[in-house]
Amino acid sequence: MTTLTTTAPPQVLDPTLLGRPVHRLPHFAAQLRDELVAALRQPASRRYWGGTEVEHVGFSQLTGEEPRMRWQYFAAGSGVIGFAIERAVLLSALDQRYGAGKGAAMPVDEGKVRVTATEERLGVALGQQLSHVVASRIAAGVPDGQRPVAPLAIAPAVPGKQPGKGTWIITMNLRAGDIAGKVWFALDKHLMSDVLRSLVPEREAGRNAARSAKPVAPLAQRLQVTLAGRLVSKEVTLGALFDLRIGDVIPISLHRADVMLEDSRLYTAAVTEHKGKLCLTSFEDIE
């Protein structure tokens, strides 16, 4: 008997993101998709992306088991964006721009097409174009309203180095005729933090801003503890305790009192009288 599974696998929670609005990332992805669609329809972009559709944009985290890709890195605002594109998509854009155009929507055998300098330059140009759209979307949602300049190409630390396991990526699924492929944007921790900050609801963001604007006293001044003063202690035999009757007097001499924090003796203090109340003064460290 065959069992069909109709439910999606449960999402693994990252403990470092508990309390962050990760559940709102699809909302950000939907906004980004609209802006990427608009960018691909611009007159300057149609020569590369004519007939190309954006099918889906979504967030995920690298597992470390993905196939190796050729990654480029671009400076963007407060962080760095990694960019990778499937070669089938890049060759389709290349043919759309420099080829006859009729075969742009037909798959090609990538193994029979050698990598040219023109292809590499086009990959950098498309990476810069699309990374700019992503960086602008991130900056537009940051509360302080800072917007990045156009991403600048920077050399990767190691050619072909992939982002590490757990890195947040944005995946864009594209289709041009019979050609389907993906584009990836890897966000470093600074940009991912900007994305999550932009997704905080306005009311909560206002409370956080008010809370941060209010001066906060040092922890030592805010932390409340209870001190107990033990004025006197006397040892008696169990028999003497049982022989006590109403009106009996236990003779004691009042010396320095012990100041207790729960069961720990912290200080000794002198016992004095002030306006009819017993007070502790002249504190001395127990050590």
C-alpha cells in the first residue's frame, strides 16, 4: 500500500532567531518579487530578459549540501550580497542579448558551450543589476530610511567560494519558454538583520524605539534584593525550651546584628534606635 504525504515537512527552528519575525519573510519575498518583475520589464533590461517570467521568490537557509556554484559578491548598504545564477539562465540571457533571439527559449547543452569572457562579463552585469534591486528593497524597509548606493563589485575571498552553512538566501525561480532556472542572493548577517528589523510591526517598533530612548539605570541600581536583619540568636537546651511558660524572660545581650541575603551572611551591623524604630548602621563586610 502506498501512503501519500500531503503535509509539508516541519520547519526547523533556528534558536538564534527565536522572537524574530521570521514568519513574515514571505511578505518581504512577495514585495521583492514585484520589484524584480518590474526591474526585468524595464526597457534596458528587456534585451536580456525578454520573455522571462519570475515564477517564485522565497527565503531559505543553506544546508551545506547544495551543488557548487560560481558566486560573485557585491557591497550593498551595510553588508554584502552573494550572487549566483544557473548557467542555463545566463546562456538564455546571453542569447537574448547577442544571439538571433529565436533560440533564446530553447534549452542548450551547457557542456558543449565553452565559457567566454562575454558570458562572464554578462554574469557580473546581471548580478550587479539584480543585487541592486534586492539591496534597495532591504534598505527601503529599514526604520532609519537609509538607502544604499548601487552595489559595487568586490573580489571574493576565494574564487568560487560558497556561502557557509546556515546562510540565508533568497531564491528567484525564472522561466523563459522551455528554460527554467534559478538565481540566488546570499545575505550576510548585517543585511539579514536589516530584513528582520524591517518586518517588525509598527506598534512594536514604536515601543522598542521609546524603550531605547528612555534612559536606563545601571543594572546594580535596578536589581531589587531583600535583606533580612537577624538581631539576636541564643542557644538553649531542648528541655529549657519545653519548660518555657507565659511571662518567662530569656536573658539576652544585644550585640552586632547579622545582615542576611537569603541564607548568606553578608554584613554585620550595629543596632541603634531612631524615632522609636530599631535601625542598622555601621555595616561591616563579613569577610
